[in-house]
Amino acid sequence: MKFVGVTSCPTGIAHTYMAAEGLEQAAKAAGHTIEVETQGSAGFDKLSPETIAAADAVVFAVGVPVRERARFAGKPTIEADVKKAISDGPGLIAQAVAAAEAAAASPTAAQAGSPAPPSGGLVTKVDQHASTGNRIRQWLMTGVSYMIPFVAAGGILIALGFMVAQLAGGKNGAIVVTKLYSLTGPPDPNPTHIVNIVTDFNPADGMHWAALLFLVGAASFSFLVPILSGFIAFAIADRPGLAPGIVGGFIAATIGAGFLGGIVTGFIGGFVALWISRWKVPKGVRGVMPVVVIPLTSVFITGALIIVVLGRPLKALSDGLASWLNGLTGSNLILLGVILGLMMAFDMGGPVNKVAYTFATTGLAAAAVATTGTSLQIMAAVMAAGMTPPLGLALATTIRRHLFSEAERENGQAAWLLGASFITEGAIPFAAADPLRVIPSCMLGSGVTGGLVMLFGSTLRAPHGGIWVTPLIGNPLLYLLAIAIGTVITAAAVIALKAAGPGPVKTELDAGGLAEVVVS
């Protein structure tokens, strides 16, 4: 049979593409073909109408609504969470086979498959029929997914700027570049020590290159809270939410309310814009609603609320959190590292993992001009702890191959690169097949790694990159040692638990294409 599929996840990064690979491998193993459209953060290449028309059934493995779903109308459809395609691709393909056979037997029923969204409503990245808790999570994850590119670009550029400054200006170069260079020059017309990098850039001066990297990175970081806020509002109200969300986020950042203020203004801006967009107005006013009335009213209400009512308590809360973090030392700091490590491994890219990661990246943004500090240690601990689950499982499949199925051994080879690149999702296939043994093992290794990174005092300004950003890490050798220890602990725990229990779990397809679980 011929199938088509769509995969997507809230962040549009790892899960989207791993799910596509899972469906492709499962279809090939069952003797079928499938073409998958990955609707990721980098956009998507649409399946051709001819390919869709020739398909016997459609498989949606998604964590957010399918974009342009109407293209698949009339086809028998299977829909599941994006993680299902990673953990049980054969099961979804078997369901697609059954759906196609049922449609062939009853063509009229097939026409009900894959309906388009109802017209007249707002189409966002959030499933409007999901539970309240899931919708709140999706709203937040939408903001985070659009924020991540700004954090990644800004963090790495700032780190590179500090590295060049230390090479060009000595030990204090990183401090100098944050104090003596700007895009606007001195604050008064009198000559001062401040260098205007726009008018006085010298290509032969290493410190000028360092300042250029730093200033571009700092500019990227300055968008973090507005983008987080703006796209939370966008997830709630679609395009009408962008203006109040972004403006509210900018105000929150300006008054010092930080990412907490950005989250609050995102929700306020989104719901205010959604409320106004649903006003029943005369026909003559409808044309100016989206360009005048909605942005004018929603921006003012959101901005006024954050400045007059919510700004002061949110700033106090943000300052208190920052003070608490900067006051952590010794065992308290190590305990925080352990907790963050456990969170990173608990669901390997899921909501708990993303809470820990977002906590680290927003703290990193707050420390944009610092060269040391607790926030930089938190980022280091989070990334290291996120690397050890796939690395540990890759090591386990290498040294005890007979404890794993053939598919797991193949996944283990890919997990080396995924883990080294800080893609925790590389451990998901193992956790899905054997959660009671794999997840505790990963949490043990990641918890130890997070605690060791804090103990060693390693720092990290880059919010992503894995081992490829090692030159930007403080105390890099001890950092790599912490990852190695966590990797070995994860592998040892997995091997011990698997050796003490049943053999590998394998999913096979019988002659009818139905999945059968075999424990050998």
C-alpha cells in the first residue's frame, strides 16, 4: 500500500523528524511505502497533490494541529501523538492498513476522513479541542519554540565574542568588551573611552571583532522576552495577538519583570486580542478592525496592565528568583544541578524537560553581560544532563548488544551523534520500548551529571550545541568528565536492569500487517 503522513511537534525540532523516520522504517519493514511531510520549525515542503491522491491512507503523528489539513480531505486517516510514531511506528502503519481496507470496503465512510477545520475560526498552532492543561502547555511551548533561535544565536555569538576578547585583550578582555564598546557611542558629545563600533570599526583590531560578535549577540538576546510573549499571544489569538504580546513583552523586559513578565503579558495580550476580535461590529467597521481597532485597543490594555498593575510585583518576583539563584552555593547548588538533571531525563524532550531547559535559557539571557555566575552554571548543568541519556544508551548497546533488539542497536549507533549534539530525544525509542528500566537509568545518570557540573563549577553561555561548543565552556575538561561519568552510570544501570529481567522486547508484524510484541 501507499501512505502519506504528517509529523509535527510543539517545538518543531527533534520529535518531528524522528517521528518521520519511525514511520518510514515501519512502512518499509511491512512492505509498504510512505511519504512524510515534516511540518517543523524550518517550514515544510508540501506533499504533491498527486502523491496525496494516490495514497491509500493518511497518518498524522502530531503534537499540534496539522497545517493545511484540507488537502487530505476524503482520505482514511489515522491520528496519534507525535511520540507514538517514534515508539510504535509499526502499530500506526498497521492501523493505517486496517483503515485503508475498511475504506475500500465502505467508500462512503471514507469520505468522512480527514475533515478540514471549521471555517470562520482562528487557526493557530494549538488544538482548540484539547484539555485546558494541554492548551496552556501548547501556548507556552509555542512561545518557547519561537524564542529558541534568538537564544541560540545570541548566546553563541556572545560566547564567541568573549572568547575572541580573551585572545585579543587578555584575561580581562571579556569585561572590557561589555563596557567600552557600543552601537551608539558615548552618551554625551564629549569624547570618552566608549568606542562607537558603527563608525570606528577597525578590521585589524581583534577587540573590535570581539565587540562586533558581542553586540550582535546581545541584540539577539534582547528579543527573547518580546518573542516569548508575542508568540504565546499568537498561539492564543493568531495574528491579532502578535502586537500586544510583543509590545507587552518589551515593556516587561524594560521594567525588569523578565521572562515571568513575558509569560504574563503573552497570556494577557492573547486573550485581550481574542476577546476584541470576537466583537460583533457593523459591516463598515469590520475593515478597520484588524489594522486599527484590535492592535490599538489590545496594545494599550496590555501595556497599561503591565505598567500600572502587574509590573511592580512581577519585577519583585523576578528579582527575588535571581537573588535566590545567585545566593546558592555549595550543597544547595549541587542539589539544584541534580534536580535539573533529573528533569532533563524524565521525559527526554517533553514538558518537564522543556521546563528545565527554558529555566536555564531565560536565566542565561538575564546574565547576558556577565562572565561568571549561577545562571551560566545552570545552563552548563542542563545541557550536560541532556546529553547523557542518548550517550549512555549508545554505550550500553555497544558493550552489551545481546540485551537489545536489532532496531535498538541501530538506534544506538545514531544516539552517539544525537547525544553529542545535545538532542535528548535520541533516547526516546529506548524509553518507549522499555520505560521501567530505561527512564530510571537515564535519570540516575543525568542527575549525577547535573550535580557534578555544579560541583566542578563549569559554566556555559551557549544554550545549545553539545560537545561542538566545548571551547565556549568554563572548565571544559571537568565538564566532559561529568558527562562521561553520567554516560557510564546510565549504561551500567540499563545493563544491570536488563540483565536482571526479561530479554529484549521486539515488535514484529504478522502476515496481516498487525503488530505483535514478542519478549525473547
